[in-house]
Amino acid sequence: MFKTICFKIICAVLLSGLWLGPGNTSALAADVELAKDSTLEGIMQRGELRIGVEAGYMPFEMIDKRSGLRQKEIRHGGVRRKGRKLSLIGFDIDIGIEMAKALGVKPVFVDTLWPSIIPALNLGRFDIIFGGMSVTESRKQKVDFAEPFMTVGQTVLLNAKHKAAVKSYRDLNDPKYIVVSKPGTTGEEAVKKMIPRATYKTVDTEIAGAMRVLEGTADAFVYDLPFNAVFTAMHQSEQLVFLDKPFTKEPIAWAIRRNDPDFLKFLNDFLSKIKSDGSFDEIYNKWFKSSDWFPYVR
């Protein structure tokens, strides 16, 4: 009970960004009532920040093979089945740890099939979506986004047998090319919108899509720049060509359930803090500019 009362006071005063004096009793009461319905209260009461991710999206969240679990052996089923423990590493994992630390709670990462991640959030299975989610107008109808923390875009992994004929994504707009991406992603949206004449096929995971190109069973894989760049670095091969100039511009941000201003304010303040104190750059450099972690993931 004491913890709940303290939390409401913190929400009312600190998260509002205002110091309310004696003459503002009604405003204070209104803020406390608003905080009562905030996701933040549930986080504090549970002592856990539950974060929705999909393991396998390099370098954001990946299964640490030192845990003894192989990605292909772990089933996706909306949300991972209880009892299965994953050892995860990556940019999002480190950011999530810092976010939970700022709240004084434990981080819990809930591995979720990407097409169902927004419905799972809105059903309350976790508190926030990480996973490098691009901000789109269609998603804004279902969730609220914090301020973007980086901008990425779609790129192409190409089988080298087409390197003379395909110089950009536009050259793939022909039914003779098999282009793959993952359902529910902006990669899929880009293929359908920008190269609609290509023969489009879906894959279950990013790794599966990239490997199809490497093995020659697909001609191209359209996906986010960070993943394609890392895959290319980890699988150097004469059979793989990376068309690394992004042909879309996509801000990435954390997503939460709609109409939760307290939680949104906390997230934006947290992002501002880690960007100003150097924590964000340190974590970014660790996962985006270093290859030290390559041996530990599949």
C-alpha cells in the first residue's frame, strides 16, 4: 500500500513536470486520478517492466547461443509459452535493462511473433513494444509512440547472380524475381507498394529470408538496414550483394497502449536523459559499430 501511494505522488509531481504548490490541490488530485490508470502503476505494483520483442532481429534482440538454445528450436506462438527461458542479448535488451533500472523494477522480455505483437500489447501481455518498430500511420491508429530514437530504411540483400542486372530495388519490379520479406513489417509494405510486380514470398524470420538469398532459393530480401548490414558482415560471401542505400526513411520508436500520457512522458524523458548522458551512444556503439558479439548469436 505504501509503495502504491508513493508511486501516485511521484506520477502527480515528477512525471507531470510541474511542482504543484498549496494553491493547486485540485490539479494534484486530477493528476493522481490520471496516474491510477497508467501502465506505470501496474509496472510499479508488479515490480516488473514487461517488454515485447521478437528474438532474432539483429542487432536489436538475439538469442545468446551460449544459453544452449537454438532459435530454430524455439516455437513462436503469439507469445512464447511459459516455462521456456531465453537468454537474450542486443541493443534493445541493454536499453530495456536501463529503462527498468530507471523505474527501480526488473526487466522481463516477452518474445512474441511480430504480426501479433500489437494485439498482444493491447491485450495487456506486456507493457511496451521494443523490437525496432517503425512509426507508420496505420500503426498510429492502434498504439501511441514515444519520440523516435533512430531512423532506418529498407535495403536489399541480393543474390550475386543478379548483380549485373539489379542495381537498385526498382530493378526488382518484375515477376521473374522472387523477393522475400517478413509479414507484418515495413519490409513487406515496401515490396507491395514500391515493387508490386515482383513475385513476393513471405518468410517466418529475418534469418530465414536472408538465408534464402544466400542459398539461391530467392533473388532478393527486402528488410531494414541494420539487420541486412549485420547479416552481410556475419555471412561474407561472393554469393551475396548488399544494396545498402535505404530507399525508405522510417523513424523507430517504442510503442505503448493508447491514451497513457504518464507513461509516454516517462519514456520521452528517459530517452532524453540517456541521449544527453552518453548512455544511448555507448549502447549503440556496442551493438551497431562493434562486431565483438558476432560469435555469440546465430
